[in-house]
Amino acid sequence: MVNEKIAEFLASWSDCLYLGMTGITDLSPLAQLTGLKKLELAGAPVTDLSPLAGLTGLKYLNLSRTPVSDISPLAGLTGLKTLYLFGTPVTDLSPLARLTGLETLHLTKPRSLIYLR
């Protein structure tokens, strides 16, 4: 019930949502925001990106300085153009292989990074 009310509230906003440096950990209310174009989560303690998997209109996503390590839910976000991953423990970029529209990828090079082929 609470998540539904949050989703209703957020749906009334524009296509940009800034949740960076907040304490948000549960992204499930965002799953209904299919018109979202820009999502800022930098510095938030979020770890599970699966609620974002259906946001195919998302063009900009900032996950910098988050504890996110699994980016596989982003594999279907074919509209994504800009992705920030610096300061995250992400080591596998293979989920991004089919994101042919991705123009900008910001990341730091961890020692164990598996490069996108």
C-alpha cells in the first residue's frame, strides 16, 4: 500500500527523478514510472536494480558511489544513452553488450573489471 502511494506521487512528477544522496534502498515504487527518462541515484545505498528493468525509456542513469554490483537488470534498457558507474563495485559489464545506443559510460577501473566485448 505504501509503495503504491509512493508510485502514484512519483508518477505525477516530470520525466526526471533525483534521488541521489538519499537513504533510498527499495526501488520497487519506480517500476511503474515507465515514462522516466533521467534517474539520479548517486550516493544512495541502493543495491537491487531489478525494479528498473522495465524502464525502457530511460536515457540517463547515475549509479555512481552506490553499492550496486549487479547491473544485469539494465540489459534490456535499450534507450539508455548515458550511464555512470564510477565508485561502484561493478566488475562485469557484459549486461551492457546489447545497449547499442549507449553513448557515454563513466566508470573507474577496478582491478577485476571484466571488459565489455
